[in-house]
Amino acid sequence: MPNKLEISPLTGSFGVIVHNLNLSDISRDKEFPQLRALFEERSALLIPGQNLSPGDHLRLAEMFGPIEDRKKDERKPGETVEVAMVSNVTDDGGVTGEMDLHTLHLKANQQWHIDSTFLPTPALCNILTAKVVSSEGGQTELASTRAAWAVMPEELKGRIRGRILGHNYRRSRERVSKKLAEQALFNKWPPQRWPAVWSNPVNGRESLYIASHVYEVEGLGQQEGDALIDELINYCTQPQFVYSHTWTVGDVLIWDQRAVLHRGTPWPYDQPRILQSVCCSLTDGDGLAAARAEIAA
């Protein structure tokens, strides 16, 4: 019988800190089921003091689900998925300029969003760890759309419940730079449609599924739809629903993309910052089949 994980609250409304756990050693049969249960119940996990190798990072991700691979169509035979770098560091060890397109891409991630809503199969979670941190800034902020939805006024809920939203990677990049939005990466996938409200299949709790990638609220005009999404994001990102994480090297942050918005914050762009990320894709058992059925209805 595995020992019970040692935890403490991350915030009053969501999330937990998991103490004295070595993620490089966890087992799918022992510690992981407890970790997954906490993930379903609390939506975000902080596990400090880790030293994940790329192999350990990918092994942990595989326990959550299929590893997302946005470069699958570009890989040569035999090449495997890699841990993604969220970094301003160049191949020669320098840093990208503040107005460089890559830096603008990082700045676009400072909008509230959910990863991969623009993909045919969106993400279940992101497993993010810090390798190099800046002297200031560079926080990752999480906002619980489940906690916000639970107390949201019925009038506001009624304006979005039952609606389908259009998501497009290009849309969030256009908000930062038209030139950035023209890059091939942000036009690689056709727009996707997802329900605005998702229900967790484990506990039945509902959450909003919105993001800066949303370009359309079906049934509303462009201006009205944009205003509604802005209003909802503003509601969900009030201080009582938000956790702001200041990184220490070795921290691992895992969150439920079905129920949590996130964003980065600025840092001095002349300083290097390296986070490593692996996203896992949703499966039918995670609610993907139910979401697709709602779209088809």
C-alpha cells in the first residue's frame, strides 16, 4: 500500500502543493493514482525540488495520457517527440531581442489562454518545469475557471451556457502582432469548435473552456462575442481565482487544461529564462468524446 502523499493547499479555491515526492521515481501503480486523483479534484499541482531529465519528464507525461506532438508531420522516420523549450535563449547562448518574432510569441503567451484549444485533439494538462529563471518577473499565473464558474452570477452563466466557441491559434497572435500571426506555425491547423462549458467526467464539476484563441461565439456577432469572452475572462481572473507562481529552479507545475486558464508574465528580456514543457492530449475518457458529441448534436 503506497504512502499517502503529503500535501498542502496551493490557494483557498484550487490547487495543492505536493511535498517530499520525487517525480523521477514515481510508479504508475503506486504514487501516480494519488497524483491523478489530486489533479482531478484540485486542478493544479505544484511539486517543488525536482530535477527532471527529459526522459523522466516524458515518462511522467505518458502516465497522464498521450504526449502532444505538434511537430509530428515534420519528423523524419525514427525521430521521437522532444520536451518543448519555453525560452528566449538562442542556439548560440544569447537571447532573442524584445521585438524579435520569437519573443513576440512568448509575449502572446502572456494573454490568458488554454493550451491547444486550436488543435483537433486539445490538451489535458501541461507539465512545466523551470531550468533557468530570471532575477524578476516571469511568473506563470493560473486561474480556475471551475472555481469561478461555481459562483458566477446566473445571468452571466446563461449568456454562455450551451454555446459553441471557435478557436484558432492565429487569433491570439493577431492580438500581439499581425506579422507574427502570418507565420506558418499559427496557420497550420484549421479552426476548431468546442463547447464553452465542460463537465469533469470524474466528479461532474463544470468549468468554462475559454481562451485568447477564441475568435467566434456561435450565435453572436463578432463584437458582442468578443465582449462576452473578455467579460468572462475578466470574471475568472479575479484575485480569488488566481495563483501566481514565482519560479524556483526545479519547480514542477501541472494543471488541468479543462478547468484552468494560464498566462506568463513579463521579465527583463535581456535575461535568459528556460522552462521545459510537455503537454498531454485529451482522451475520450477525459471528456473529449462528450465534447465532440455536444458539438455534433
